[in-house]
Amino acid sequence: MSSNPCDLVAERVALGEPLGDVAEHAASCPRCRAIAALPTEIGAVHREADPGIGFTARMTAGAQHRFAARRRRRIAAGMATAVAATTLGVFFVTRSPQTGAIEPPIPPTTPATATNPPNDPWNPDQERPSAADDDDLASLVYFADTDRAAAQTANWKEIAKPLRPYRAVVEGVEP
């Protein structure tokens, strides 16, 4: 409820309720007197209120306009939501799972860490570091181990088996 007595008078007149405790204010305030007299003045008119020609058409057109505006807003909101969801999806699919640099796997036997002497590639008399002295060199030697790499091969019999019918086509010989 409003605390302003003028608002209370207007509200009670609009609802058709008796003024009650604000009747004294309505009698002393010129604005409230005019509002309180309004129902009596409207009741004194002896003709029906005519909305005018085309009232139904105007109301129908206004309602259709509101429906169209709501539909456009729904479509725009749906498109914005779809774009936001797609953007979020692309972000999560394309982002890297790790923030730091990717480190190579550690070889099975890691030699003790030693300080590396300064390396001058142009001096042939300088002592070269060995794999036991340098972690990076030990990793390179581990990854360059051809015997270990050659042992990890595919089973070629299983791979060639489904390709056997095509051998005749490649060689030009009928099966």
C-alpha cells in the first residue's frame, strides 16, 4: 500500500472502495476532491462509451505486433545462447590441457647429474661430455637406441592378410 494519502485516495476511487480514513484528506485537498468527484461525473454521462470505428482492428494489429516482437526476441536470445555455447565448446575443445611445457619421458636409468663444462665445438682437443655426465645427452642416447626402437614393430602378417586380394591387382596377375 502507498503511504501518500493522495495515492490512497486515487487507489480507493479506482477500486470503487469507500474512502474511509482518508475521507478528511480528500475533502481538504483540491486534487483529491477532483479524483473523488470523477465517478459521479462519469455516471452523469447518458451515453455509452464508443471505442470508435476500427477499434477491433487496431487491437488485433497491436497484439500481432507484440507477438511478432516477442518472437524476434526469442529467436535473438536463442541465437545468442547458441553462439555462446558454441564459443564455450570451441574454447574447451581447443585449449591445451597443460599450462606448462611438455617434458620428454624420463629414460629408465637416469645417470647422476653433474655440472656441464663449457662446450666449444671448434676446439677438437676439448674433452667431450659423456652420456653419464649430461642428462640431455643421456636422453638423446636413450631415444636414439635403434635396437630398442626396432623391437617395437607391428605384426605384418595380420596387416598384410586383408590386403592379399589386392596383390593380384597390383601385380597384374589374376588370383
